[in-house]
Amino acid sequence: MYPPIALWRGITGRVGVAATIDERGRVAEARVVEPAHWLLNQSALNAVRQWEFAPTTSNGAPVPVTIVATVRFTPPQ
């Protein structure tokens, strides 16, 4: 969710978030690795923590993985 105050103030940016995905495809841990404005950082973390993935497997067994995602905040047109 775009923070209303950030939208109102015209704050835009990209936030890089590293997330560890567990064996079930759920986000087990997330942290900001490329920060933007503090309002955007927290919103990006909140969003990524809700994501779900298909489990990653190695030799047929589910394994945890770490990804880096970029969450972009741009005002709607």
C-alpha cells in the first residue's frame, strides 16, 4: 500500500528488500537492503511479508532461498 502521506507529499522511490522464503513458500524474514524514504521502506517490508511463492526444491526436497525484490512507489496517473 502506498502510504497516503507519501502520496500526498509526492514521495516516490524504489526499495530493495531481501527476503528469505521458507520451505513452504512463505516469507520467513525480510529486510531492507536498498532504502528509500522511511515511509516507503516500511510499506515495502509490509508488502513483501505478505507474498507467497511456490516452494523451491533441490533434488526433489523443498529448501529455503533468499531473493532480492524491488518494490517501486510511483503515484497513479
